Amino acid sequence: MEIEAHTSVSLLETTSSTLTKLTDGVPEIHILESKDPVTWSSAASISEFQDLATRTAKAEAWETHAFEAQTRANSQPKQNIVSDVTATSIMKQKHSKEKVEVTEKEGTFLVRPLWPQKFYYILTLVGYSLRPTQLWNFVYLWIHKGGCSFFMIYIIILVFVGIPLLFLEMAVGQMLQQGSLDLWKIIGPWAGGVGYISFMVCFITSIYMNVFNSWILFYLSHFFQFPVPWEKCPLLKNASDFDPACARTTPSIYFWYQQTLKASDRIEDGGLPVLSLSLPLFVSWCLIGVFIINGLQSIGKVMYVLVLLPYFILFCFLIRSLLLEGAIYGLQHLLVAKVSALYNVNVWSRAGSQVVFQLGLGFGPIVSLASHMPQSNNCVMDTFIMAVVIVVTLLLFTTFILSVLGFWATVLTYRCNEKNVETLIKLINLGKLPPDAYPPADLRENPASIYNTWLNSLPQDIKNMVLSYIPECNIQDQFLQDSQSFSFLIFAEYTSFLPWSALWSLLFFLLLLFRELGIMVGFMQGIILPLQDTFSSLRKHTTLLTVGIIMLLYLCGLFFTQPSGIYFMRLLNEYWIVLPIFFIIICENITVAWAYGAKRFLADMAVLLDRPISSICSRLWCYVSPVVLLFLLVIILVDLSMKPMTYIAWDSAGSKEVLRPYPSWGLFLVIILFLIVILPVPVYLVYCLCNGMPFKSKNRLMIFSKSLPPSDQPVLCEKVQKEEIPQGDKTK
């Protein structure tokens, strides 16, 4: 909408005076830009209006209504003025159908868009937080680190550390309406480097996180074959025999390492990017670009599919898994509790890491996503909604996985027993075992129970002879076996035993794909939005910026599609990422709690939310969270330093997984990358020292908010000082 310069200076002054008086009045003014609703907070800066060179007919109509509202103010209470202007803004939202472009003398002032619906915002946060790898890791820790005892530790850390820190990131982004790059230097002058660390970690993580989607798409591309290739070994060319490399292992493991990854035997053995993964990686980046290129409106709609549909698939799997044979055995581990885990420092550190990565703290997307919510939004309630959704999802997923593992352990035990019976009959016929070792005839009715009962009833000398020829089949050992590659190995084999196995496999890989795409949408917002907030000129070229970043990430991600790429991913994911994330969170916590003051920050939030906030939060920020985070970081560093750095590699000669140590340069790479990433913090500290900048910020955060007009800032700051906030102490 082209704005015409015909409004007089007196009308501008009248409009400015009117809006200054309506400090508490107008909640929102809505405009439409490119057919998508964009919300402009009533706190939009009045000084920026006075510098505009032109105005539209619609803007003139709005000013006329504002002038009339001021006229009525002489004879009516303030509440009537508020209702009139509010009604006008609502009418503006409904009838404005033309594109509005607000320009300055030398450029364009772009309105910061807000989420069209709060539900879109919550869905995007949920999609970003619920990562399949972290869901499976939670189940793994439940099984191997104490069961219910681990869950109790997880809830304790979530309540006293995770939820307060999640609220901190949401509140900071929402209050200052900025991305993570420049936000922290406003809160604490010495913390200017924290945003740059968060940005770099988010960028590096995005490079290899999307490789997961290339694996999933590669599996999905083989669903047109029957049977699917991970259910049966391939035949040799011009022969009727199976590939001996596959015959020495299982079809699913062979397909994963040999066909999907084309994995090398060592991390040192690199090579060119695997073409069969490079193309799916490009497709996955194209999908992400389509999802985010039109802004918040399109992201919110996409999240309906990427978040809600996986929940529907999960419920289907949950119901199906509960009906499987052996599911009861797996579900018994829901009630297992090891008291010794409560006193194990390693369990506490693993639970703390699980909380931090499950919530997605420190990467930056939470701050960026929250910055597009209105400042009056109840982010306290949003925090608890997120926590409840995550805990409920973890319990549902754990129930499903335990049922599946119970079924899988039962199947493996049956197979082991049947194979042992065949071996025993052959040994008896050859005269190597006495006839007393002959297994019972009704074994096939219940192989596990009958076989174990029969084996235990044998005389000790005969039992020893039997066990010298065959392995002992133990369902507990099968259930507790380590498996860090659940998605592509255990479940691929699990579905092969189900009726309509291809359908169940398809649904599961779709679930994984939707969840991983939802995560990447969140990570991309943690990259694009801070860049646009820091460099405002990039807002005019959102499409070009998005395409450029996606192409850069794709080219960098090709490194992880080489034969040794998965070993580098494990190096970063298991040994590197935890260090900068904990460093970032500790810096964020100290910046808000001590550099700015926890009680002062909560007082500012209480004014914006128009409701008091419990002082418990300030105490958690000041005393509990920093101590717990430092303790966890020390435990992690000690654990990493005491254990050798190893990775699971593929031995092509023996067609099996082997444990190999990382080369010495692997540790060097982790340390160097960590030091490079955290470099902005000491650099900015030196800069502040040289310029004599104070450690604590003396100004209220609302003064720096982009969406508070100058006329409102003194009013709100005076309100903060006069209003009695339950936090009491004004020193923080």
C-alpha cells in the first residue's frame, strides 16, 4: 500500500499525543502483509511514525479515529477511549486487505511479525524439543540407570533446573523481542559473546542433524521393493546364494552399514560423499526450505502435520505393541526401581544432560521463537505446558518401547532355544551327548519356559556338558542388550515379525521423518531470525537469505555423508556438544540472575504480564541452577577425561560391530572446536574491560525493548519502581 504524504504536522502531533495517553489502552493493531496476518504490538515506537515520509488512506482513516477518540476523552472516562480505539483496531484487522509498506526517508521500516496463533507457537516449541534420539536415550537410561529411580531424578532436575531455565529463555526473548545474537549484551554488558556462541552451536548442530533425515529418506525410498531389503539378505550376482557378508550378520545390520552408510572400517578411512545419501540430504533441505520460507504463518500450519500426526502414529504403535507376546515382560521394567541409582553421581549427571537436551536449552531457537510472541503473553504458563507435554510424551514413548523390547527379547529367546534344540539332537545322534540330554517334545508350545525348566532339571554334570556345546538363552540378557541405533536396527527387525510388516515400517519411518523435520524447522529459526534481528537489511530478502543458508548447510553436511561420516557425528554428538551447551546455559543463568538481577528481571516481567511472579523462581536462578549446572559440568568433564574416547565401528571383514578408540587427533579436534566456539565470551569480556563497561546493567530492560514507545517507557519504569512486587529486595 503506497503511503501519500499529505498529513500535516499538527495531525501527527495530535496522533502522537493521543497514543501517549493510551498507555494501558490499545492491546493490538493488526495489519496485513502479503496476505498473511502480522501482529504489531501497541507498544510500537511513536517516534518512528513521526519520521515517515508518506501515509496511506487506511493510515489516514486510523488517525482520524484516533483524533475522534481524543476529542471524546474530554467528556468520557479513559475506558471509553480505550474501547473505541480497540474497536477501531479490530475493524482495521478485518477490513484491511491491501499490502502496507511503511517507509522511512532512507529505507524501509519492517514490522516485527508475531505468531498468528499461540497454538502455532506451542506446536513449534514441542516440535523442536521432542527429538527421537533423546526419546530413545531416555528409554535407554530408564532401562540401564535405575528405572523408576532414574525417572525420579529426572523429575527433580526438571522441576528445579529445567523448568526455571526454560522460563528464563522464553521470558528473555519475549521481553526484548530480539533474537539471541544481540539480546544478552542488553541484559548484561559483559555477556555479549553468549549470543554468538549459541548461534555457532546452533549452526554446527544443524549441519549434521539433518543427515538423520537423509537416512530416513533413503529407507523410505526402498519401500517400493517387496520384501523390503532389510528383511532378507541379497543374493549374489548370477548365483542363488546369499551375500556371505550378510549371512554372517542380520539383514537389518547389513543393510544399515553396507547399503545405507557404506561405512568404512575406521574414522581415518574417509572418501567421497555417498551419492545415495547426498541426494536424500538435498531433498530434506528442500523440504525444510519450503516449510519456513513464508514465515511464521506457514510454519504454524506445517507444524500441525509435523507434530500432531506423529502423536497419532505413536498411539497406533502403542496400542499394537501392548497386544504383542512378551509385552508384559517389557512393561514390568516400568515398575523396577534401583535405590542405589539415587546415590550414583553418574546417574544424576546423565539425568541432568537428558533434561537440558530434551528441552533444547542453549541452542537459541527457544529465545528466537519466543521473541515473536506479544510481551504480555503468559510465558509462565507456556513453560509448564511444555514441561507437561514432554513428560507425558516420554512416558508414552517409554511404554511403547518397553513393550517392543519385551516382544523382541521373547522372539530372540525363542529362536535361541529352537536353535539349541536342533544342535542338541544332532550332538546326541553323533554320540557326543548322552540320551539323557534329549530335549522335551512339547518344547515348541512355550520354548522359553519349557526349555529353561528342562535345562535346570538336568543333573549338574549333564547340564555342564550341554552348556559346553550351546549358549544359554536368557531373556533378561536379550532385553538388556545395548542398542544405540534403535530406529534403524531393532525396529526394522521388530516389524519384520508383524503382519503387514511393510506398513508398520512405513509408519515408523514417517514418524521419525516428521519429528526430525520439526526439529530442523526449530533450528533454522535459531539461525535465520537472529541474523535478521542483527542485520535489519536482511529482512527485505528473507527468501534469498533462507535459500543461501540452506545451500551452505547442505554443502557442509556432505562431509557427514562420506563413509566415515557417522563416526564424526558420534564424536560431536557424544563428546563435544555437551560442553558448549552447558557453558552457554551457565552464562545465561548468571547474566539474568546476577548481572541484571533475578528479582529486578521478574519485576519487569510482572509489569508486562500484569501479574506477580513467585519469588521462588529468583531463588532457583540465583542459587540452585548455577550450582547444579556447575556440578553437572564438572562431573561430565571428569567422566569424559577418565574414560577413553571410543566409537562403534563396522568391521567389514567379520560383518560385525566392533569398539574402536578414537585417534589422538579426535580429542584435539573436540578441544579446538570447543575453544573456537566459546572464544566470543573472553573476547567480549576484554572489550568491556578496556572500555570500562559495568558488569551490571543500570537500565530497565523495557527501555531497550524495540516495541515500547519512548512515551511509555518512563511510565512503565515508574510503575515498576512504585508497584509492590513480591520479590522485595531491590538490589537484584
